[in-house]
Amino acid sequence: MTHPSNQYTTVADLAPQEAALTAIRRHLHQHPELSFEEEKTAAFIADKLEAWGYEVTRNVGGHGVVGVLRQGEGGRAVAIRADIDALPIPESTGLPHASTVPGVMHACGHDGHTTVLLGAAEHLARTRRFNGTVTLVFQPAEEAGLVSGAQRMIADGLFERFPCDAIFGLHNHPGVPVGTILTRPGPMMAAGDTVHIRVKGKGGHAARPHQSVDPIVTAAAIVMALQTVVARSIDPLEPAVVTVGTIHGGTATNVIPDTAELGLSVRSFTPQTRQRLEERVRAIATNVAAAQGASVEISWEHGYPVVMNSDAETAFAEEVARELVGADHVGTCPMLTGSEDFAYYLQHKPGSFLRLGNGDSAMLHNPGYDFADASLTTGAALWARLAERFLARV
Ligand code: NI
């Protein structure tokens, strides 16, 4: 039996849930928890999933929650992920549902991401118009930076314990109208690396520079030479950034110090460019220092990799989005220089990360930001329909 497309979930199907979803979203917003502290948020999610009939596994990679729903004999499985953590930012919205936790707020809309996935969860459990396995991944610590929630859930056996054929996720997008969905095949969000370069010279009296190796002059020469990395070593059609954000050294005008330190932010959109940037930064720092009789210690912190959406799954998600909101409300996302740990899932599984319009809101990570409740039914319907279409009865 084929499944008529008009029986897949529509945004209108979620309308009766809008008030309930808004209440959930505002509850989460009022009770934000920082990365690695999402205990109550995780319990709230897990309790709801259990009440709706999901097989629930708690404490996956920390406070991660996985909900599994099976229907029929279909062998396919689709995973959908929402991030659940908040940020160390004091809220300034003055809204009735503002954060009740001083200094902590959902300034990136993860309360909304969690709510749309819960909305889809409830709807899918009630309607069960699919054939296969739906795996819902509620991930903590997206904002953690190094060793984030996605890495921890994967290391805790996420894909072995809950096998899936593809994984999808979304982020809200301020400045794009509510009800609009953006997609992008290939690289969507940047890899972000943090680099510390310690320049080691030989300290001495400022009046006798010939008896020293001046790390300040060496650091300055390294900063200038680094400007050639993007300009001369990267394809002009490839976006890349090398920014020296900090430079520290010295304590007095009449002293040549032993050391000086540089701090860099390095961003790229392909693994090849990322590797090339690292090779060139290391070579320039090492060799410019050597030319001056100094040396360097380089510590390279590899942050989140590139969010690399697979072509087939992105085309599929775009098709679902067009069916749901109409082609006029589906757009192409520009490349974004921000980073996102959904990238780690995409190193293991095909999948796609989408953007959901958040209307004319404050920017992400701004103290005046709030998730647009008007987009909750669109987000929930998107996930429900995407799961139904991925696991279509044939
Ligand atoms: Ni975020």
C-alpha cells in the first residue's frame, strides 16, 4: 500500500498542540541549565517521552536522553537531534517567561529546539503513520566547546546502541521569517580551531638587545607573516579566517622578556582547507621564530569540525520542507562562520542540519534574545513529516 502524501503531517495538524508546546517552551526557558548541568531538563524530557510510550535511555554521554519509538516491521531508522543546554548570560528580555536562574538563559534557542522535537515526539506516538524506528536524541552540552555533548554521546555508543540510517537536526535563525526553512548541501558551518603560540626568546636588559633574543619582535614578525596564510596559501574561492586575537608579552619598558604569547582563531569550511591552514600556521610560526634565534611552542585545540551536510539527505529534507511550507518559504542557507557540534554526528552518519526562521528577534547569544513560539508548530511538523517520509510505508 502506498501512503498518500496528503496523509503525512502538516503544520495545521500541529495547531491543536500550539498552546501546549508554547507552555513547554516557556517552562524550559524559565528553568535554563548550563552545559553539563542539564539534570532537570533531561528528567523533564525523559518523563514526557516515557509517558508517550517511548523506550527511554537516560544518561547517555552525560545528561543525554534517547527516546526510541518503533512501528511496523520496517528496518529503517531515522535519528533527529535537539540540543538542550543554556548559556552563562544574564537575560535582559523582561518577558513574563524570562529565566528564573540568575546569570543563565536560553540565549541560543535550545529551549525551542527541544520543544519542537518533543512536539514531534508526541504527535508521532499518537498518530504512528510510519514504518520503522524513530530515534530522538536530546543532547546536552552543545555550548561546551571542547569535548562537547555530541562527542560524549557518540563516545558512549550512541550509534552502536541506537543504530540509524541518517541523522537530522536544526537551529533557529534570527532575521529569517517565522515559517521559513533554510537548507544547504555540503559545508554549512565553519570548523573553529583555537591556537596558542608561545614564543621563547632570551630575556635581558632593554639597553643591551644584542645579548638577548627578543620574543616581542619575533611575535610581531609572526603576526605579520601569518597574514600571508589566507592570502597566499588558500584558494581565493575558499572562505578561511586566521585572526590573531591576543598578543601578550613583557612587564616593563626597560626589560626584554623571555617569552611572548599569541592567541589565534582559525576557521575553515572543508577538511582540506582546515589542514592546510594548520600546516601553514605551524610552519610560519616555527620558521619565523627560528630565523630570529627564537623558538615556539604551539598548542592547537581542534574545535568543532565543519558541519558537512550530505547531498542526498539534504535534498530529501528540502523536499519535505517544500511539501510542508511551500517552495516560497524554503531557502538556501548561506555559509555560516559559527560552529556547531552537530558536525560530529555527520562524521559518522549521512544527514543534514537545517535552519528554522526565528523572525525579527535579537541575535543568538544576545541577552535580549527569545525563541519565536510562532515557529513551534512548523518545527514540530517538520520533524514529524520528515520521520514519516523517511520511514514511509510502501
Ligand atoms: Ni545554539
